[in-house]
Amino acid sequence: MERNINLDSELYSPQPIPFQTVKEFLTKTLPELGWGQSNEEETIFDAGCGPGGTTVKFILPLFPRLKKCFAVDILPSMIDSAKKHNFDPKIEYSIANLEDWSSLEHFENQITKFVSVYCFHWLKDPRKGFENAFRLLKPGGEAAITCVLLSSYYSALIEMHNNPAWTNLFQVSF
């Protein structure tokens, strides 16, 4: 499936209003897994950070011993918005593609915690994304990923795409 991801960063609020599931994942599930309770400095990787609001408001507060947070997104407009609206001296925002190792290799073996919220279901090759995430982790590093596995939304999109009345409105091929 070929995807042309063209999301407008202005449609995302720079101040996060995340889904309840995202709030619970970041504020309950991760602490229950012991995240943020280490006595060691942490280096975090936020994959698919969007405009950075969730990174600043929910991920950073989890880690009192944060050394650095690398927050990446594939869309330049998201990174521009994050730098403009959600600056923090401990966050380094950059453009990267989870499926393209060349855009990630400079982070190899540096990450203690890899987090991704609703990003992996956008990948054409999620297996490659998981492999690359693993390569970013230091020995003993951990990853927590939440994504959509099954949704009637996708079935509806495919149905609409295959309907001649809607086909010309899609820039995505299924």
C-alpha cells in the first residue's frame, strides 16, 4: 500500500488534548512498568512526536532524571510546529523516518526508553519500524508502543476508496 502522508500541523493543536487512552498509557501504564523510577539518567526517544505537545506535557514529566529526549516525526511541518510551540532545552526535535535506518542511525544504542503513541499504524512496513526501534535501544533499554491494530475506520476508508463516487478524492492507494 502506497501512502502519501500529508497532514497539516496546523490542524493539530500545539497544546495536547490527547485521547483518554493516550493519557492512561502515558500517566498510568508507563509508571506501572517502572518508567521514570530509575536512578540513572534516561535518554528518551519519542517516535511520531507530531507538534510536540504530548512530548512536553506528558512524556517529559515522567522522567525526573531525563538527560535528553529525541523527538522525531516524518513531517517537517510537525517538527517546525514542535520547535515553535513546544520548545524545551532537553528536547531535540528532528525529522526522521522509522522505516529508514539512515535517518536514525546516529541514535543507535543511545536510547534507554523508546515511546511511540499512535504512529506505527501509519508505517508501510511496521516490522522495519520495530527492528529500527530495537537498534536504537541501549542494552537493557525498553520500548512502549501504542497503535491501532484493528478499526472499522480502515475498512470504511477502503470501501470509500473503491467506490467510484469517492475514488478521485483519495491520494492514497490501497
